[in-house]
Amino acid sequence: MTVVVARRALWSRDFSLYFVARSVALMGDAMLPIAVTLGVLRLYGPVGVGVVLAAWMAAFGGLVLFGGVFADWFTARKMMIGADLLRVVTHLVIAFAFFAGRPALWLLIVMSALSGLGAALFQPGVNSMIPQIADDPQRANAILRVADAIARLVGPGLAGAIVLLGGAGVVYAVNAGTFAISAACLLALRVRLAPITGSKLIKDLREGWREFRSRTWMWSVILVWSVYGITLFGPSWPLGAELVTKSLGESAFVIGVTGEGVGSILGGLIAMRYRPSRPLFSGAVGMIAFMAMPLVIALRLPLPYIVSAMILAGAAWAFWSVMWATSVQTQVPGEVLNRITAYEVAGSVLSIPIGQALAPVVGARVGADNVLLLGCATGLLGIVVLLATPAVRNLRAVTKAE
């Protein structure tokens, strides 16, 4: 069954501004890992790259819960603007440090952590903004997912070219510019939400936790995703890249990543048109296709199979992401949406670095292919758990009346 809703004009002034804000910022986000990898690698080697990236993830994962509370206190829009401005400053500092010569490792670590703080303050507001500026959250989420996929498809190559021609500092400067554009667009929005006053930090965190755990469909998914972070999502990137490059070469890995980006665009386009009455059920079924990626890579199949599997994985992930984001935005009351988003984001991402850190060690002992096969099996088992959970399987779509 599908839900049919009457369509209003999506491209309102506010949504258009928000789309520009997110699109340019997503392009900057897609460029940044290349700048960090190539720029820091030349100066401080792989250990330096790992430390700088870990500083960002630690700040983001450790502080995103507070970002949800602050978004309630000061409104999501103000927090997102402040977070963008913070990232403008941190990226400009790094850019000027590269322009001046050899930036100190401690400076890169500190600025990376502050950038992660900015992301932690920004992310909780992403969910709560969509219902305020779009009458059709699913279509809005799908369009933003396509923009994200295009950014991840184009951004790394663009960043690599800029680093080769002008150095890592130029990429950081461009990235600062994308956050400045995002802040300007968010400032121009006409959304005016009243902050929640008279609250206390610990009280609000506890209330957010109560709201989160009271929704079985939500914590069930996040519990499965936490396991995925260690067994599936975390190991897939380092070990998948290792196996593909060793057996087929670096160009094959680049082609595979490109295939994933193409698949993400396809998944977003499908999510624009297909409106299931049970979004999490449909999304979970779609995620079965994601498991083709670790399976095909672990079996060391030829390049056409890898590209096909990466396309399937990208499409499955994009479709699931739209179903999940739309469910959260439409099922959760606006007054607690920021805090609940913070808990679901933290639960989704905090286990991924554990998987990334453990995967190479475990892979060296039992074989990278076996780790990926375990991830595939765990992934399928997680789908079974989700489909067997009534609160997930039976969650109904919510649409706004005309």
C-alpha cells in the first residue's frame, strides 16, 4: 500500500533558501575529507590524519546531545547559524595556517575539534527545520538526499584537483565559504520559532531520553544501527577499500565509490515518487540490497559486480535515509524533536569509530574478507530483527492534510 497526498508547491522561498544552504554546505563537507587526508598526510603521515579526523568525530559524537538541548533553548535556526559561523572561523584559521607554511598538528587538532562542535550544534536542527518549511517532508528529504549524493559524487574529485593545483589551504578556504553561504541563507529564512524557556540542561537531557526510549520503533532501529556501526558500517570503508585496491587497483575503488554515488541519486529519486504506508518496513526491506556491497567485496568478485553492488548499496541507503528522516520528523512532536534527534544521531554514529578502529586489527588476525562476511550476516540479521519488531514493521506514515 502507498499513501497518496496532494502536492503543494515545494519550492517555496524558505525551502529554496534552505536547499541552497544545505547543498553548498554538503559540497563543502564532501570536499573536506580529501583536504584533510592529502593535506595532513603530507605533513604528519597517516597517524596525523587519524588524529585530526578522530578529534572531529569525538567532538561531534560527544557533544551532539547538548546541541539538541541548545537548539530548544535558542531555536534550531539560531543554533545552525551560529554553528555555521563557528565553522567559517575554524576553516579560515586552518586555511591561513596552510597558506603561511606548515600548520602545527596541535592547531589542526583543535580546529578540527571545534569544527566537530559546530557540526554537533548544527545537526539536531536539521530534522526540526524540515517540517517548518515544507508541507511534504518526504519529498523534501528526498531532494536533499539527491543533493547530498551529487555533492559526494562531485566533491572529492573537485577537492583533489584543488589540492593538486592550489594546496589544501584553498580547499579549507572554499569550505569556509560554503558555511558562510549556508549561514546567510538560514539568516534569510522567515521561520520564527519561540525558544523553550525556563529549562535546565540535565532536566532537558533526561526528558529527551524519556521521549526517545518511549518510542520503541526509534530505539529499536538505533540499537540495530549501533551494532551495525561496529560490525558493518565501520569495517566496510577501511577493509572494503583495502580488498578492492589490492585485488583490482585504486582505480577500481574510485569507480566503485562513484557507483555508490550514482546509486544514492537513484535511491533519492525513488523516494520522491514512492510513498509507502509503512515507511520503516519498506526502508528495512530496501536495506537488504545494501548487504550486497560487503558480500561482493568479500568474495573478491570482478569489477562489474562490485560496481553493481555499490549502486545497490547507495540506492538502499538513500531510500532508507529518506524513510527514516521523514518518520522522525512526522512522528515526533516539534517541542521535543531537537532533543530526540540528538539522541538518535548520537546512537547512530558513536559506534562507527569503534568499528573503524577494530576492523583493521581483527582483519589482520582473521582476514578482512571474513570480517566483511560477518558484517553482511549481521546486516541481514538486523533486518530480520527490524521486520520482526511490530513497532517498526507497523509504523504508519503521517501526512499533512491539504
